[in-house]
Amino acid sequence: MKLENRVALVLGAVKGIGRAVALDLAQNKVKVVATHFDWPEALPDLKSDLAVIGTDHEIIQIDLRQTDAVKSLIDQVINRFGRLDILINNIERGGWPVVHGAYLPEQWDLEMATTLRAKWWVFDAALPHLKASGNGAVINFSSISGIVGRSGPASLVFNDGYAAANRAVSSFTENWARIAAPEVRVNEIMLGLFETRHGVRTRGWGLLNDDQKKALLDHTLLNRLGNMEDVVAAVQFLLTGAPFMTGSVLRLDGGYLLGGEAVAPMPNGVV
């Protein structure tokens, strides 16, 4: 996919990973529609940065839990730019056990509605336009919580419902790849611990003590949190460097899932 003059819808773009992806696409001459809902204090910076880049763009406030509003969002994209080529399905809401404690029904419903339901409704509404593009791409963002669950050092980080929702995202990715082919590729980036998602720039990280933080990093083979450059590089690869990849999950976790198992020294043997 050549990016220049393509149109991308980036969900959850006001800060963190969504913002980094939106700005990188704009720098590559992609016309970006960036959505936001929470964190109004971060909106002026997004507006300013997109204006400095200068690529044509649109910023839309929408609560994507309101499924009736999703069709209007897609209509706004098409009315503004006439097409849709890329969907960055970056919307989620996770509750840290260390922040929220025991589940309340409201927290469970929030995680499911945001992490799971909103993704489905946006994809469903966008699909006809992505197919019309002839060379479309969808990137779903998910979390290793779908594999880890509430276990090990991540017991303080990943809630049960959030983990279940993220496992379901991978089911979406595979099924959507079948539905969208051959005009649209659908892939997934499964995130580990990142600076702005389960990392140092989040409220939950500040509630962990030093030993708990160290346990999370020790469990990560690369012994660090992911950063925005890591995400942007992965998105660029899936959009421009992986034309034969669809229905796949790119795990971007610094080796967290492997880090809990030590490799024993090679024994001398008996022969």
C-alpha cells in the first residue's frame, strides 16, 4: 500500500498510541480522521500537532459505545474525503485490579463495550467503503491480557473481563480477514506493557511498588516497556511491508509471554 493520499480512520487518537499512529500517518501524507471522547485536556496538542504537519485531516468527538452514532461517523469520513482505505481500530478500556479493586457491573460493561463492541460496530459500518478502496487495511489493537489473563506479575494489571475481551479481538481479526478478503487485509497488533498503556504514563503504574514494577520488567525479555516508536514501526510494517499478510497477530510485547520460563543450562548428559 502506498500511503500518500489514502484516508485513515484512527480511533482513540487524542493521546498515547492512537495519537502517535495518527500523527505518523499524517506525516506520511495520509488524510486522517481522528476520533476522541475522553481527556479533553489532550485535545489542543493533537489539534496543534496535526495543524503543524499540514496534511488534510478531521477531528471528531464521538462516544463509540453509542452504536447508533457509528454510522454517522463513517458517513462523516466519506462526506469529507470520499473514501476510506485504512481503519486503525484502537479503542479499549481496561481496568487495573490495583486501581479498581473488585469488579462492579459498571466497570465490566465499560470494558466490554469499549474494548470489544465498539470495534465490531465500526468495522461493520466501515467495511463496504474499505472494500470499495480495492486495497484496504484494518489494524486491530489488542493486549497480551487475552493470553496472560489475570496471572503472574500482571495480576495487578489485567482484569478478567478486559482479558476476555482481548481474546475475543483475535477471533474478530481472523473472521474479519475472511469477510474482507481479497480487497482488505485485516491484521492485529497484540500489545504488551507500553508507556501509555499499562506503563509509566498511566495511573495504575504509579500505584505499584518498586518490587511489583521490577517483576513486570523482569518478566519481559527485553527488560523495558514498549514506546510509541515501537508501535508506529509495527503499524507501518502492516500497512506497507506485509502485502501477503492477513488474519495474523503481530505480538509486540518485548517477550513478556516468554519471560516467565527460564532456560536451564545444558546438562552434561550421560553418553
